[in-house]
Amino acid sequence: MPFKVLDAPGLQDDFYLNLLEWGRQNVLAVGLGSNVYLWNGDNCKVTKLCDLGVGDSVTAVGWAKKGPSLSIGTNNGEVH
């Protein structure tokens, strides 16, 4: 039996994308379409971090090795 089930509708099944990243702060970052969501493992709370808008999508998320900084790569070739 799973402890938790990630409900991530629209999660792209693409080998080259990095759409899930667990951080040292026990927070999971998830890229879904043009949105990035954060799931806190301590309190199970979900927060919408950002929306890139129409015409762009998340291609990668990655936590910094130190601190709570998150990088977001986009389909338009930008890093936020």
C-alpha cells in the first residue's frame, strides 16, 4: 500500500524532462504544463508557485544544493 499518492494530472511522460525534484527542505517541486507546484512533505500542503502563461511550459525544475532556491527551465529556453 502506498503511503502517499501524487495526483499530478497532465504530467508529461517525456524522458528528457525533469519535472519532479525533491528538496532538502522536504518540499517536492512539480512542473505541470505551464505551472509549478510545491508539495510540503511535513504538512501535505500544496502551493502554486508560478504560472508561465500561454505559449510556454515547464521543462525542468531543480533545487539549489544549499538553501531554498528553485530553478525553473522553460520550453522557450529561459531559466527562472
